[in-house]
Amino acid sequence: MENVMVVLCTFPDLDQARQIGAALVERQVAACVNILPGAESIYRWEGKVERAGEVLSLIKTTRYPELEAAIRELHPYEVPEIIALPLTTGLPAYLAWVRESCA
């Protein structure tokens, strides 16, 4: 049985998060993408501390390699945040739905 994971990914704006999130679901590399606008990121880039408003997406998948490839293809950032968190437990019916949606 395939493992379900949550992948965190930030986007520069709501439109891009929506567009890429929809593409991920349409390609069946994600079962669901929750879009959370209003994140503020503080990070070091090219030797400088930067601040940026971003949109955080929580992506549920069983197909990490394909999901990562799709995000890298579609994402505008040179180095997008793509962080996968494995799930240890969850509502069995929901996890089954994620697996079916990514099949």
C-alpha cells in the first residue's frame, strides 16, 4: 500500500498557487491542494536576508517523485520549497481516498 504524505510548497501569489494546484490535481499527482494565503517568509538568498509575502500550499499525495517533477516544471522560483512530511496515521477512509485519487 502506498504511503500518503503532505508536501509543503510556497508560491509567490494566489493565482500561481491556484493554477499550479489545479494542474497537480488534474495530473493525478496530488489528491488535494489546500491553499493558505497570507504567509510571510524570511529567508537568506544569495547572501542577503529577504522577506516576501507568499502563499503556502499543503499537498496530499502518494506520488512524490512525479509531484516534485511537476512542481519543478511549473513553478516560477529557481529553487521552490518542496518539503515532504510522511504521515504516520490518519482517518483510514481519507487516506484511502488520497491513494485512489493519485492512482
